[in-house]
Amino acid sequence: MAASPFDIELDEMTLARARRGQVQACETIFRKFQQPAFSVAFRVCQCRETAMEITQEAFITAFRKIRQFRGDAPFWGWLRRVVVNHAISTLRRRPHGETVELLDTHAASDPAQDRVGLAMDLDAALATLGDEDRAVVWLHDVEGYSHQEIGDLFGKTESFSKTRLSRARARLRELLGQTTAESSPTQAAAN
């Protein structure tokens, strides 16, 4: 798994000053972690305004509870969890919306453009997934959360996460124009 964008060094002095409530230390932490926090919030909720609200609420919570950070893991992991918890809480409160279908607008291009296009297609396909499905895909495949952790975040079981991930991946393959046989050579051989 690739390193998390949250994996930012935070010196112990800044953390200690933030625990004492020093505004400059809190501002330093906010400036270092604002962009990765916003990025995760946006990936989960797919709305810039909501992601900004989630980011602000998460930092307020983090600074209120910073004394609870025990230091047995990196600070960035603790803060990422606060952001994810706020994003999931926001999804729970939000009414379920409609799914939007993608139009196939592929044109012949060179391989470099194809990679950029695929990334854009994937981003658009992720945006069409339901809130919970998109959050599960992002948390599992990008942020590296386990199925048990995702289930816990949603107040559900581990199998909830596994089922949502499986269905979401199938939907993504469908939206991106791939068949199951193309994505799994062993299944194609078995058929």
C-alpha cells in the first residue's frame, strides 16, 4: 500500500504545545494536515462544501480531544481517523441520492493520455457510486482500512464492508467497460 498523504512528520514540541492549547501550535498542525484531511473528506462525500465542513469539524474535534491522543501510534493516523469518523457520520445523516449514469466518450489517444483518461473515468465512476459504497472503496483500497474497521465505522459488521466492496467493484468494472473475464484471468480460464 502506498504511503498515506497524512504521513506527515509532526515534532513532539508542536504536539506538546497543542496539548497545552497554544493557538500557534494548533495552527501549525492545521496547516500541515488541512489538505490531506480535505482530500479524504472529499473522496468520501464527493462535495467540496461538505468536505470543507467535515474538515473544519474534524479539526475542532481533534483540538478538543488532543489530550486523548496517547502517542502509541503516529499522530497522523489518529487525526485521519477523526476525519474519517466525521465523514462517515455526515454520510449517515445525508439522505440517499440517485445514481448518475456515465456516458461513453472514449476516443483514440496515446498511452499517456489513456492513463490520464482512465484516472478521470475512475474518478467519475467513483462519483456515481452511492455514498456508502464509495466510502468503503476509498477506505479499503486507498486508505488501507480493514473490513472490520470499516464495519465498525459504519456501525455494521465486517461482512457489510466485504459485500459493499464487492458490489462497488463490480459496478466500477461495469461503468469502466470491463467484463469480469477481463479483470480476472483465472476466472476466464475456469469458464
